[in-house]
Amino acid sequence: MDDKRISVLRDQPVNKAINKLAAPAIIGMLVMAIYNFVDTVFVSWINTSAPSATQVVLPVMLIASAVGLSLGIGGASYISRLLGMKDKTKAEKVFMTVLTLGLIFGIITTIINYIFMEDIFGFFGANAQIMNMTIDYGKFILLGYSFMILNMILNNSLRAEGSAKFSMIGMGLGALLNIILDPIFIFVFGWGISGAAIATTLSNAISFAILFSFYMRKKSVLKFSPKYISTDKDIYIEIFKVGAPTFVKQLLFSYSMKLLNTTAIELGGEEFLSTIGIVIRTITIPSYIIFGFGQGFQPVAGYNYGAKKPKRVMDAFKYTLKVTTIIMIVTAFIFSIFGNIILKIFQTTDTIDYYGVLALKYNSIGLLFLGITNTVTVFFQALGKGLKAMLMSISRQGLFFIPIILIIPEFLGVEGVILSQTFSDSLAFILALALVIPYLRTKGIEKLYLKTH
């Protein structure tokens, strides 16, 4: 266990360790976020209704995220702690188990989605006017379901062992390929919105091949070997204890997007739904930076918690909190001032411009809190505090957003739809403060060892 990647988690100053692990994660996720943004730009150039079709498919893709991220984060948290306890063999069992589960779930969910495709897209907001376009896009996205799930597991596992650079390479190259293929498939080959989906699925497959190759070429700390697939119930309990909050969060996020889609198209029509899709892809860019930074923080906190070094855990937490908050303040300022310039890229109509500028301003208020709420969520995940991690994970898009989107638009109309996320982010911030205050001193973590070690 003297691998230099483990030494980063154990010995380097926490700010340098987090920066070293977060930088590849941020670059990889930023490339993905930019891809999502550019993909929506290309799709919007097809016609103004096209982004509404991709917005309908989004919550279906979030179900893949529910499986992939829950297994990936649940496994990664446990892997980090096991490496901190110098139990590499068990860490490899955890890795092989989550990878196998991801493959099984990916195949099952793909089959279910294809059997009930039209009903599923109708449930998530597609009306008769955009159903055909939604199917043209969604049927190819669904082909890559297993790749999406497995990529999330491999990305988190690589970061958990300190191999964040490999994760960045896999994610980054796949997303860059997607950006290159989008205009070729959409406009040069004339495949339209189907071309965008084919580019996404092909790029996910390439990302998987790259990430998996690191294990096959023995470049990773953990080794790939089918013999390590485990039936040990304790391993499953630990994986799902931490992964369950993410699973529930992503399912709630999927359902909240369904409510957002159906409410938006009912109150504002296809153009308003397109506006929602464009704004979501735009705010994804700073959000992914924050998530990437959290992915650098998680293995540092998890390893040092397992190694019984509470001061390093708290130093890592405070540093992450400071940096992510500063990033969100800068982002909120940019979106509030330059929202109209950003929207011009999408060749939008006057209606989309009006609601898009308003939505970016309102969402900027909520983004001010995102750095704090995400850091607190990852903090509890890293410590294996499943209940608190679950509460934080479901608060933003489930506990608060779902009732808000059901109530506020009844009184405020389309502006209520736009304001729903801002209200939800504000309430999630208050909850984060209430939960994390007892842990703001090193002694708060030391007390956990008396209970759990």
C-alpha cells in the first residue's frame, strides 16, 4: 500500500491532495458539461422544438444515473475507507461486485425501456407534437444505457483509489469525441436529432473502452478479476448504505424533471419546455465543476476517516467548502449579467430569450448555495453516514423541489416553474447547515470513532 496515489490521500496537505484529485475530475466533468451545452446548441439549430425532445429524454437518462452513481459512489466510499484501513483485497471485491451489478442492471433497464418506450416518454412529458422527435432521439440514447452505468462506476472507482487522471482521460476523450461527431452526424450526414443521440451512445461506448482498458492493462491500484465478485452480504450492505441516498436522489431528480416537463409544456408550450432544457444544460457547466471538486474531496475525506485522522478530514471539508462557494458566487454573477448573450448562441426565439434570461437570473440565486449543499452531501457520503447523506441527497430535487413544483406554478404560472429550483436550493441550504454544524470541529468526528470503531 505504498503506492504513490495512496500517499497523496495520506500524506500531502489536504488542499494539494484535493486539488490534485479534483483537477482531473473537474476537467473531465467540465468537458462533459460543455458537451451537454454544445449538444443542445446543435440540437437547437435543427428547430426550436428539438430541445424539448431532449429534455423529455433527460429524466430517462437520469434513471441510468440512479443505478450507475449509486453503485459507483457507494462502492467508491467503501473502497476509500478500505484502502485507508489497508485492506486492498476487500476493496477489489467491492469493485468487482459493483461492476457486475451495474452490468446486470444496465441490461435489464435497457430491455424494459425498449418494451415500453412510447409510454415512458409520454409519462416524462412528450405530447403528440414532439413524440416522434423524442423517439427518434431516445431510441438511440437507450442503446447506450449499460455504457452510461458502467462508466459512472469505473469513474468513481478510479477516483476512490487516487487514479483521478485516468478517470479524466476516459470521460474527457469520450465527451470530446461527442462534440466532434454531433455536427457531422446531425448536419453532414443529415441524421438530425437521431444523429445527436448516435454520437452520444458511440462516445459512451468509447469512454467505457478507455476506462476499462486501465484495469486490463494493470494501470490501476485495484485489479480486475471475476474471482473477486462477492456474495458477502456485508459488502452489499456497505455499498447500498452509502449508495442508496444517491439512488433515491437520482430517481427523485428523474421524477422532478418529469413534473417540470409536464408543468412547463402545459403552462408554456413547447417553446417554454425548450427554454427549460436550454437553461438546465447551461447551469450544468458550473454545477459539474462543483461536483468534480466534490469528487476530489471524497477520497481524501474517506481515506483519512478510515485511517482515523479526523483533523485531515475537517481540513479537507473546510477547504472544499471555501473553494466551491467562491466558484458559485462568480458563476451567479456571470449568469445574472450576461444571460442574454449566452442565450443568443442557441438561435432562440423572442419567447425563449425572455424566459431564458429570467430563468438564469433566478437560478443564479440557487447556485449560490450549491457549493455548500454538495460539499455537505459528499462529506456525509465519505464518512459512510448513510442516513444524513440520504437526507441531503434527496432534499434538493425531492424533499423540497417536488412539492414546490406542484404548488408554486398554480399561483405564479410560468414564473413559478422557473422559481421552483431557487426555492428548493434555498431550503436545501438551510438543511445542510442544520445537519453539518455538529461536525464543524474535529471533536465532532472523534466522537464517531467512539461509536463505530
